[in-house]
Amino acid sequence: MLSRLLHSLSGRLSLMATLVLLVFLAVLSGVLERAYRTSLDEAKAREMQLHIYTLLAYAEPDGDSLQLPLILPEQRFNQPDSGLIGAVMDSRGRVIWRSQSALSLPNFSAMPLPLPLRQGQQVFAEVQLPDMPTPYSSFRQGIAWGLDNERQFTFVVLEDAAPLHAQVRQFSGTLWRWLALGSLALIAVQLLVLRWGLAPLRSVASALKRMQQGGSDTLQGNFPRELVPLTDNLNLLIENERRQREKTRHTLADLAHSLKTPLAVLKGMDPMADPKGAQEVLAEQVKRMDSIISYQLQRAVASSPKSILRGVAIQPMAEKILSALDKVYRNKTVDAELLCGADALFYGDEGDLMEMLGNLLDNGYKYGGGKLLVEIANTSDHRGLEIVVSDNGPGLTAEQWAQVIQRGVRADQQQQGQGIGLAVVVDIVESYHGKIGVGASELGGAEIKVTL
């Protein structure tokens, strides 16, 4: 049962809230009981002090002792077993007077009472008298008598504490009954509040179930704003996964379709009739098939955007690519300048960023005139990205740009390569719902601008 509760979010919250509530109620009951007992003790102490003042009013000096009447106004002092006892001790702790109610205690005078008190001292405590089943409340007060306060007495009042204890027990029982009822009501309200508070999570789970059963393509519902980022990211992840699956299917279909023509050419050639021509055709078609396969593989691995990924630092990756290109084109002096802040981030797949930057910068090295300017910065909302690559090469017209972003078309047929680099960049940019375009740069060549 406990393990089932711990594996449920609502069960965990209910269990912890119930435990906290019970601990709070236990502490609260202890504090209330102590406060109630303290108030009763203070009231009882004031009441017993009034009894001492009554005894003082009737006390008369008799040498070194005191005399009190046999009959006192408080009738309980005059009745044996009344539960109220008065006594006076001298400075040596001897009982020199006791009330008629103490006659039921024949050994009262021989009882070990606490030491006498000095003038003005007051002590309220609970004591256990010999042969008595219940404890007694005791109030003692030191009194000095005479002109020079030379005679010290201690007035003592004892009262049966059983009614006080019964009052405390009654209060505790009533308190615990009401606290139990209150705790049950609070637990019921807490369960209702938890059920209401966790309803949005249940609605998300229901939306996921409906989507799994084919009821909808996305998570749909009126979710609270705290869950909107979660549902939006889930919808984005679902859409990206669907787009990637569709993209893979299309890529495989394109690959099959693209290979039909060279395969048909190979099937139709006659090596016996023209061996040399067949060899040339074979080499040409193999090269073409290799180009097609390379392009389709690069296109297939181009990732879809995932906005829930952590940001990828751009500056170190751009510097690494530029360093590698310097080695590749070591026979060509290229003055490359990178303007990219250390806080610039790309919110997507790291491989996409490397593929995109690698192709753009490689073209700048390959077709530029020796100068290259790379500017990279996040947009004002820190979620978008702008990449601008400028060179001092021959530049590109709109017609040339439309051609070079097509599959297998190179800007310069004299250069080596398969002509798929910019096409891959365009695919990646489109997968991030971005834009890519070309214009004239201030360096005199082409300026390719990517906005994601």
C-alpha cells in the first residue's frame, strides 16, 4: 500500500501533507494542554494565596509562636477529609499549627515538609503526601512577624489536586475529539484540493492517451500557463519526430527515384559492342550514383529543430571550423575575420550547426577572393540566430543563387565537389523554419545571410 502511494504523485503529496498535518496537530495539542494547565495552576495559586491571606488575618502572636482560632470562615479548613489543609511552620520547620481538616492525617506534624521560606518568598508546587492516593497542590509563603521581623513563619495551604487533574483530563479529551474531527475535515479538504490542483496533469495524461489512440495529432486542451511550455515543447517534439520520419521516407523515395536513371543506363549499355565507351559510361554513372547517395545521406542526417535542447555555444565551433579550413586551404591565403560574441547560442542540434557553418565557410574559402567576414549574433529575444558570411569574390546573382542551391549544381564547375553543400544548408534552414538569401557584400563579393 505504501509503495503504491509513493509511486503516485497525488499519493506522495497526500501522504506528506497528512504527516505534516498530524505532526502539527500533535504539537498544537501539546501547546494548548500546557497553556491550559499553566492557566489552571496560576488560578489555583491565586486562590490558595487568598486562603493564606485569610489565615494571616486571623493569626495572633503568642510569644515566639502564633495562635489561630479553631474555627475558620473557610468551612473546608474545619472539616476532616475536605481536601483543603492549612498549616504554619516556625523558622526551624516545626508545624506549630494545623487546621481541623488535617486531623484525618494523624502523622501530619511528623511529615517531612520543605524547608521554611524567608520573608516574601512564595512557592507553588505539587506534592505527594504519605498514604494519600492523589497528589496535593501546595502553596507556601514566608512571613516575618514583629517590629524587627525577628520571627519567621511559613504559611502552608494544601489542596487535593484530583479535581485539577480531572479538569485537565476533560479538557484534553475534548481537545483531542475536536482536533480529530478537524483533522479528518482538513484531510478531506486537502484531498479535494489536491484532486483539483492535479487535474491539469490528468488532462495532459488524457490528451496523451487520446493522441496515442489516434484521436488527435497533438496535445490539445485548455492547460494552465505553468504547463503550456511543457505541452508546447511536447507538441514541437512530436511534430519534429513526424516531420523527420516523413523526411526520411521522402529521402529514401528520392534516392530510389534518383538511382533509377543511372541504373537504367547501366542496364542498357553493351560492353561487348563498345568496351571503351562502356567503361566511360560505367565510370560516369558510378560517379553520378556516388554523388546522389552522398547527397541523400547528408540530407537524411540533417536534423529537425528541437527547441527544448540546451543552447550550443557558437564561437568555439566557428573558430574550430576556420582553423580546419586554414589547413585545408593552406595554399590559398585567406584573411578570415570572425565577429561572434562568447554568449551567442544556437538552440538546436549541434550537428546541424556544424554542417551549416562548415558548408557556408567552405564556400567562402573556396570561391572568395582572400577576404572573409563572418558575423554571428542572437536576435533580440535570444532565441533566434543570424549568420552573415561575406567575401570579396565574384559574387552571385539571383539567377546563379537559384541554381547553386539546387541539387548537384556547383558555382564553379572547375572546382572539385558534388554541388550539394548549399542544398544541405537550405534543407537545414528550412527545417528550422528559417530564411536564407544572398546579396552584395561590402567586401565586393557575395553576402549569404541566414536567419533562424
